[in-house]
Amino acid sequence: MGDDEPRFGYGQGRRPLWSERDRDAEQIRDALRAAGPMEFSDSRAGFVVEGGGTGAPS
């Protein structure tokens, strides 16, 4: 994988996963999607995974 490629590949929607934090957040999103809730978008309410104060997904 070249320097211009995300270290951890891509998540849903080709979201680049550059860091362990990005990878972990995508794993949380995957689990939430599998459980049924919708992800937030401009057109609907839903969940969102963001970094906490420590930089860890929350």
C-alpha cells in the first residue's frame, strides 16, 4: 500500500481509514448498522460516531 493510500483501507462509502481511531470508529459504525439504527445524514436523523475528548471514538 502506497503512502497515498489509507493505512487501514476504506470504510462504507469509500471513507478513508487513515488511523487506528478511524478504523475503530468504522467498526463501531458497522456494529450499529448491523443492529438496525440508521446513520445520520442531511435528510434523516440517526447515529453518528465522533472522536471524544481523548480522540477515542465515542
